Amino acid sequence: MNQQIEFNWIQTNKELQTACLSIQQQSLLALDTEFVRTRTYYPQLGLIQLYDGKQVYLIDPLNITDFSPFIELLSNQNILKILHACGEDLDIFQHYFKQMPEPMIDTQVMSAFIGLGSSIGFSKLVANYCHVELDKSTSRTDWLKRPLSEKQLQYAVSDVWYLLPVYQKIKTLLAQTEWESAVNEECQTLKQKRQIELNIEKGYKKIANAWQLNSTELTILKLLEKWRIEEAQKRDIALNFIVKEQALWQIAKNQPKHTAQLLEFMHPNEVRRYGKKLLLLVEQGKNIPESEQVSEIKRLIDEPNYKRDLTFLKKSLENTKPQNLAVELFASKRQLDQLLKWHIKGQCESHLPELLQGWREPFGKKLWESYRLFLEGKI
């Protein structure tokens, strides 16, 4: 990529307000962010890129104190926001601005529904539709450092400059399918999932091998992980820079009584800083009455006939999925597991699995009916 793309550098409240007022007149907006997330719990926003079809704007968030014009832009229902692989961008919008882009469409999701694969990269789309090879050598930039080089700035600019033409090409192809509403539904689901707040009371369930612990040990682990998350959020430090996950598991399993025992699986600095607190939580967990302890974790994989049933569902997908969509787009392993779990727990109609909702529903019902007949020994 040799073309130098002109852009407006926005670094004051007034400049942001002026830029956003200009963009409000347009109907499409390419949107991207650059951030750093190495040792922090929350992503650290380094740059916001906008392109409305007329002008590229690079917003430097480090000096701006009033983002209300940008938040208003995000919520403007008359402007379609276009992103690519937007998951982490949505985390930024939720954390910093408490506002998702509305309405929004993701070109990676669109690409999946026209047969380009479920996770195609932006550079491949640009090469395919714009015949331009993007220079990705600065993708590992520390976006919090200033000044940014011209090469780094051009990399950031390209992520929105080419997004509009890519979107227009894919939009034309998508319009020739029956999947436009499904794409919108998938994009809406992406936003909804990012808006679900972490339930720190259930954080312990995500720790590797938690299922191996008994009820008392899990109760201790629950207290330990809740404390770790709260500490990470308070100090904005990545979880494993507080205490490593495996160390929490060892503490819950071994229930040490002295800080010296913690040194067997923790760094001395961690023990010095958190040792007494961790031991206190261990004692607190041990003293919780048995009737109030958390239940042991039952894994789906340990259910009778799980492997048999999952194998059947996977084989049935080819005959039940939409014929012009990839299997993985219709049903991931997580979604198949969700269907099996729903069946095992009694098929609650108020908590349907994803395969029985939205655009997947008619195809999911065929899969479910096939599975039901299989369980009855009819096929």
C-alpha cells in the first residue's frame, strides 16, 4: 500500500464536536479502534478511526475529556456503523462510553453468509475487493505512545478507508441471498453478548479443572476468584497479574494454613502482597456450612451417552442445516452442547437454546426432531 491517505487529527473537545457534527449529515460510517491490553484488566483505548465517505478522522482519546458528541454519533439511528471483526471494539464502546454503535453491521459476519468463511481477515477482503495489499507491519503498535509515526497513522487510516468499499461490494452480494436479516440478527447478538456483565459470583466455574474439586473446595475457589476479579477491576490489572489461575486452584485444593505453603505454587511477590488475604479467604470458605456450599460441577461430557449423541448431531447437520451455509456458521460445538444440555435439563420453553431461536429456528427444529427420533430408536 503506497497511497498516502489524508486524514483529520482530532485531539480537542472542540475538534471532536465539529467532526461529529459533520459526520451526522452522512448515512454510513466506517468505524474502528486501536487499543492496548497487555497487563490491564480493561482495554486501554489509544485511537478511534472514522470514515464517513468524505473524510477520515483519527480521534486521539488521550487528551479529550468530553466524548458526548461521539456517544451521540454512536447512538444516531440514521447512520449505519460499519465495522470488521467488531468484538473487541464493542468491549471498548461498552467500557468507555456505555453505548454500542446503533445500528451496526460487521463485514466479517456478512462475509460468512456469502461463503467467505466465518473469520476472514480484513486484509484478505481488501485484497479481494480493492486489489490492495495492506501493510500490517505496524499492527503491534503501542497505540498509547505519542507521537505516532506516519506509517502507524496510515495503518490506522487504512482500516476505515477501505472498509466502506469492501462493505458496498459485500452488501451487493449479500442482497442476492436470503440472509440479510440473519446477518442483522447475528450483529445484534454480538452486541447483546458484550453487554452482559460478568457475574463474578460464577467466575470460579471458568477456572480450568474446577470440576475436579469437591463442594468445600469449590466454595473456597468461588471466594478466591471473586476476590481476584474485584482486585483486578479495582486496580485495572490483568487477572493473572494478580494471582495466576492455577495457583487459586491449588489453594482451594490444598487449603494451606501458612504463607510458607503458598510459596510452593506462587511467586514470593504475590505471597508477600496477597498471602494473608488468601489464607483468610480459605478459612472463610471452610467455615461456610455444608448446606450453603456451592454444588459440585457436573460436566456435560460426563453425561451418559454424551459422545454418542454429539456424534449423531454432528452427522445430522449436513441434512438439516441451510444448504448454502457452512456447517460451523449454523451450529458450533458450543451450540450443539447447549442443545444437549437443554434436553438433559428438561427442555424449558422459556430458555430455548440458540439453535431453536431466530434465523436458526426452522433448521434447528429439523435437527431436534431428528435427534428426538434417534432417542426413540426410530432412526
